[in-house]
Amino acid sequence: IAFCLVDFGLSELTDTVAYEDAVADDTSWNKVMEKAKSDEMLNDEDYQIILSQSGLGKPAFDRLFSRGQIADIEEYREYFLQDKDYYCYRKGVFACHEVITDTEGEKIKNPPFADIQNGDIIITLSIHSIGWRHGHAVIVTDAEKGQCVQAVMVGYESNHTYLSSWNDYPLVAVLRLKDADAEERNQVAEFAEENLMGLNYSLFTGIVTGRNPDKTPSSTQCAHLVWYAYYHFGIDISPKAGRIITPMDFMKSEKLEIVQVYGSILEV
């Protein structure tokens, strides 16, 4: 009973510090959009305004803008600035999952991602256990089918999940390897699909063996699976992490760039 009370209290505290609605800045937004429409080159500060006002990172914004999808950009911004809430429920003994709702408590879904490609990493921080917002991570292996590979939880082997299952989370980020072409990222996706399916889940992957870079591991956890897919090709997307790799490490990685975010994941 005492443990359950502590767990409940920590979970409540974790929930209350994670969510903050975005604040509209129409002046800055209009200025950046006018600059983009006049074919002026956008700088880092401009892209930071775009991210904070729409959740669109440089890759997603550039893709939509180059295709003339200005209306879609504005729709993403409108949704990103919309006031939202969340509902937290338990899945298993310890894990607390959060789903997005409107301010009336009705469950809603995020719009489809603006730009998803093979090799992209999707993370959420809307999962926590005993006060630790550890989140979850997957790697996209077939963007056309919306298919990803994940290590989900104890008792399950690594398997497929789909983009549609990620529309419920309030805190989400899509990340992409910087300065890499599609062919390189396709190789990583193919390796994950062919070699990292069917692995046992272990919370302790990395504690004893380290990151186990010399051979394909026999067990893994969500962030380790994503990390290993890239490390197999000599790319350490989380060089500053310790033996245990977490989705939060990917958010801090200088090797990855933000494609898109939903919610206040950047503030968590």
C-alpha cells in the first residue's frame, strides 16, 4: 500500500510538470512567413520561431513549403497552438501512459506527421513509471506503410508498430540523422527490419555488457534498439549517454535534428 501511494504521488508530480500550452506570436510568425515567401534565406533564428510556433522543424517546414503547401503549414500551426489536455491511465503494474484530449476531456488525435522517412526516430515522453518519464522510442523502417520496429516491454519480443499508434501521445518528436542522405538512412532501416526483430526485452541491457557494440544483441530495450541500428554502421547517435540509453538522450543528441514535435516535449 505504501509503495502504491508513493508511486501514485510521484506519477501525479510527473504529470503536472510536463505540459505547457504553446503561446502564439503572430508578429514573429508573419515576419518569418513573409521572408520565406519572398525567397529570402531563412536563418537558425527563423527556424526556431517556426518550430516554437508550429512544431515543424526545418526538414518538415522546407518540405511543405517547397511543395507550396502553405495552407498545411498554417493548419499545423493552428493545431500546435490549440489548448489541449491529457488523460493518464495505467498499462501494466507500473507504466503510466498519457493520451491527448481537448480541454473538455474528449480524446483527440494529432494530425499525421508532416514528413516521415525511413530511418527516422520517433520518441514520446508521455510514458512514465514511478515518477520517471522514460518515454518510448521506435525506428521507422517503411515510411510508405507507416511501419516501425520497436522493443515494447518485458515479456514481449521486439516487433512492428505503426505510425497510427503514435497519434494519441501528447508529447512526441520525430528526429532524423543530420547530413545523411536517404540511401544511408534506408540501410539503417533495412538492418533494423532484418536483424533487430524478435529480440527479448530487457530493462538491464547495457548495465553489464555495456552497449554491446561488437555483435547483434540477444536482448534490447526501446532506445537501445534504435541506437544499435545506427551504431552497426559506425554512427553513434547518442555518444554522451551512459550504459543505459534512453529516448531523452536522443533529444539531446547533436547527431540528430528535429523534424517535428507535438506538445511541449522540448520543455520537458
